[in-house]
Amino acid sequence: MMDHLTKSGECKITPKCTYPVTALGCVNRIYINCAVIDVTPDGLAVVEMVDGLPFDELQRLTGAPLRRAAAA
């Protein structure tokens, strides 16, 4: 579980890793303070969001493209 944004307001989820990579492909799900996002071969899929947060706003705040997860 982590905050979605840094203290300076930048998104922690980015299209490319900017730190040295030690293990590729080991993250399947991201838990942030405003959503749950699956990491899939097709990109990032939003599974859940906090009540009252529109998808468009989550996308605006996120540094990588998002899509809605298919309903189970």
C-alpha cells in the first residue's frame, strides 16, 4: 500500500521504471490510497477506486495510461 502521489504532487506510477530494476514482472497488483490497479500484459487495469473519485480524475493524476478492468 502506498500513496499515489509524492509529497511534491508527482505520480509514483510511471510508464517506465526510472530506478535500477532488480526483478522484472514480479508485480501483479498495485495498491494505492485511491485505487487498486492490476498490472497486465495489456497495461494497467483499474480494479477498484475510492468512492467519489471519477476515472478521468484518476487518469489525470496518473503518469501511465489506465483502462478499466473487465467485470468479473
